[in-house]
Amino acid sequence: MSDIIEIRNASAGYGDEIILHHINLTIRDEDYIGVIGPNGGGKTTLVKLILGLIPPLQGEVIYRDGYLNSLIGYLPQTSRNDRSFPISVSEVVLSGLMSSRPGVKRFNRKDKARAMEVMEMMGIAGLRKKSIGELSGGQMQRAFLGRAIISEPRLLILDEPNTFVDNKFEHDLYELLRNLNKKMAILMVSHDVGTITSYVKTIACVNRNLHYHPSNIITQTQLASYNCPIQLITHGEVPHTVLAEHHHNHKHD
């Protein structure tokens, strides 16, 4: 298993505010890393750092064996505003080739065949001529995921991929990602710890610092030791939330 990206003692932030402090992370082929942490803890900053959208204020980010644009596929958080663009499903998927081939304005027969292959994989080939404004949340997410993987990146980054999708598609999405992980590494940011631990292989807890947990099994005690104050939700016959121990104060004013 070879390295794709290595973050070495990197700090990152905006202006004078440092969000991430001296973090280290190596992403390798076949990795499937779930990134969890509280709001404002630096998950989005980590993604921007890996994507090269912000430079490290200290330390370095090393990209192995490839140009950044062709190395990484990115599925950002989608919003309802994405529906307003007058663009078809096939055009959305094909647009994923532009970042890896700057200057190319026309798509050839091979490109279109690849787009069809990806749309069939995503289950949206029959929707290829539809405007994305006509799609459901799950269908739109499939189209944007197709855009992210069409260039066959070594690493796929997803930021809260289950936004605006229903429960059925959420399950389908995670199964799609499980299959994609056979071909590429995945780093997925999510607040749903209970669900992603069924799919990811390892976990990175981000709260100003980064603590890498080399397993998908994590306890509330471990989260506390990592300074990662989030609730752990378990799934099963009776889904429930595991809360940290607390003490009641019975005094009355």
C-alpha cells in the first residue's frame, strides 16, 4: 500500500486565526477514513488544506505520484441552490474532466463513453438528459459523485455526503462508496458517527488537533480522550445515543 498524501506537522487557518495545530496524517491507497469532530473544530479547514485551497501556515502537505487536480476527486456539500444551474446530468458528470485537463473545452467520444460508464455505475444513465433541477436530492448527489470520480482519482474526498438525501439513498450511497474504495482511497467528513463506523476503516477526530484512530471501533471514552466532544449514536434493532456521564444538581433557587 503506497502513500497518496502526507501531512507533516501542519498548521492551518485564516489570517491570524489558527484553526488546526501541528497535525499529521498519511493517506494511503485503499484507506477509508472517516473524519469526525465538533462544528468549528477544523474539519472543513482540513479538507481545504488537502485540496490545496489554503496553504499550510507551518509544516507541509506532500502529494505523491501525481498532479493535485488529477489526484483528488471532491464531492462538496450540496445545497438546494445547486438545482438552479441550467445544466444536464451528463454535463455535470463530464465537467469532472475539466479540472484534470485544463484548457480542454470539448469532449471527445472516449470522454462521453466514460461519462456513460460512470452514470450507469451511479444508476442515473436514464436521467442523463434531464436538468439537475428536475432531480431528487439522491439523484443529484449521484450526479455530483459521478463528476468527482470520472477522472479516476486516487483519493475521493466527501464533505457530509448524506445532506438532502433520504434514508434509502443514504444506504445506497454508502454501498457505492464501499465499492469505490476497491479502486481509490476515501476520506469522508460526517457528523453521523454511528453510521459511518459501519463503513469506514479508520477514524480521524478533528478538534483543532487531529487524532488518528486506526480502527472503525471507537468509544465515548476514546472520543473524550481525543478531545472530540461529539455524541456517539449506535445503530441496531434499537438505535440509541450514548451520552457522556453527567451529574444532576437537585438544588433549587
